[in-house]
Amino acid sequence: MNDLVSVVIPVYKVPENFLRECMESVIAQNYTNIEIILVDDGSPDNCGRICDEYAETDTRVAVIHKQNEGVSEARNSGIKVAHGKYIIFIDSDDTVDRDYVEILLKNMKPNSMTVCSFRREMYRSDNSLHERIYTPSEAQASILSCQKLTISGAPFCKCFDLELIRKNRLYFDAKLKIGEDLIFCIKYTGFVSENVYFSNIAPYYYRNNPNSLMNNRLRKSNIKEEDIVNITSLYRLFEIRKTLFNDISVRTEWRLCTLSAAVALLRVLSINEMLDNKYAKTAYAYVKNNAQFALLNSNMTIKQKLSVLLSFIHPKLEMWVFDLRNKLRMDNHAR
């Protein structure tokens, strides 16, 4: 296979060394027939200039400079200008191994999707290989699943058919602050006609960056009342449930997934001291009504069950434990 692959990388206020490490890892891919689309989302630092530097030295690199509209519109901008048969997304603070594109392309077919895993450590471990072929409905259930060795709802670690995306007008929902990538992946698999290939090989290094897009957009003082409305519109997935979730296993995973979303929403509202907000009351009622179902469900991890239980006791308690866990993780990475 020698098809052109578009690699889309949104860029906004990423540390310069992270951005350079990301780009060096992409340029060094074993599979060379790629176009690298850097989308400078109005970054107020030197990120735009660094993007231009790479475009000057590598003809495969193209740069889009645009006003800041968020990561969803940045990815959408990449989709609109991409020329490849297939498209891959990478976050600008992460790095990939030399065989990242090669691994994703190995079993890729039109009207399908291939998936690999990511890791939080710098170097790839030699774990035993785990591969699986999913039907489209099984892939949807896996994306929504809480278990390990399943397909994540993030756009990275996946290879998409660009023609399928454009034909069905699939774009990231810029109105959402949480879950826009999950919705994109769920909708995409709803149009897939071929089986989905999954491998636990992890050529993608996911960096726990405290200044990442996700951490920035949910931090205290960053969020406003209208943002809360947009966050709660994650429940917009209910609108497409009738057409997508015909399989009972998918509906079960969806119920657990929306419960996790409610916990995440309560965490955001706790951070911003907005628990008296009507959306907090709606989310808490959802947690309360589904807590027993989640705690007794074998598909949820111990960590996720703990988050549900703490959120049920009091959302601020869950937020405190979540923050403590993140701080400990960051301290371990810094050592």
C-alpha cells in the first residue's frame, strides 16, 4: 500500500519543546507518503512560527493559520484541506513511534477504521500482542466501554477513511466542550460497512500535559454559563441513539458512558463552584439513579466505580480525589 495519508495536528499554546518533539516523531515515520497538516489555532506564542519552520524544510508539511476557535474547528479545518485517502489525527503535545502510520495502515480498508493503543510512558513495552476484529456495532460498544483493551473515544490512534467522512459530512462538533471526539468516532462507526481492526500495540505516547487543550478548557475561570450549556449537550448523543444503538450491549455501554459524562460534568461544575447550577442538579440526579447499576456492572473499572461512588456521596469529594490523583501522576512523570 502506498496511499497518501493526511496527518492532522491541531496546535495551540503547546510548549515549544513538546511541539518540536511531536513534529520530529511524525517526520521520521517509516511510511513516508504522508502530508502533515499543522493547524495553528491562533496560538499567541511561537507555535505558529515553529510550524512555518517545518513547512520550509519539509515539503510534506502544510500550515493553516486561523483565529482561535478550539480544537474541534482546528481538526475540521484539517479535514477540509486534506488530500489523502486516509486521515490520522495527532495531538501536538504527544509523540509517535516511527511505525505509527505503518501500524494503522497495515489492515486498513476503505469504509473501515483501524485502531491501535496509546501509552502514558515514554517507551513502548513488549506486551503480548492482542488483536481483534470488530463488527461496526461491536466497535461502537467498544468505544463506549469502560474496560481495558477496548477502543477509546479519542480521535488519535485511529485511521479514518477521508472519503467516508466527507460523503457523510462528519465533522467535530465545535459547540461541545466535552465529548466531541467521542461523538465523532461513534457517528463515524455508524457509517462503516467493513469490520474494524484493533491492536493493543501502542506506538502513540500520550503526554499528561497540565497545559493541554482539555485541561485548559475546563479550568476554573475559563468556563462560563454558556459553556456549561454546551457541556451538557454531550447528552445530544441521546438524539442519535435510536438510529445507532440497536444492539443491547451498545445500549448498556452507552448508559455507563453517559454516567461517566455526568460525573465529569459534576467535576467541572465543582471546580468552578457552580454546583447550585440547574445542570448540576440534572447530572447529580442521573448519577444517583444509575449508581447502583454502575457499581454492580462488571464492565466498569474499580477506578470508575470509585468516581461514581464519590460523586454520589458529594461531587466535591470526587473532584478532590481526581485532582490529587492527577497531581501524583504528574509528580511521578516529573521524576
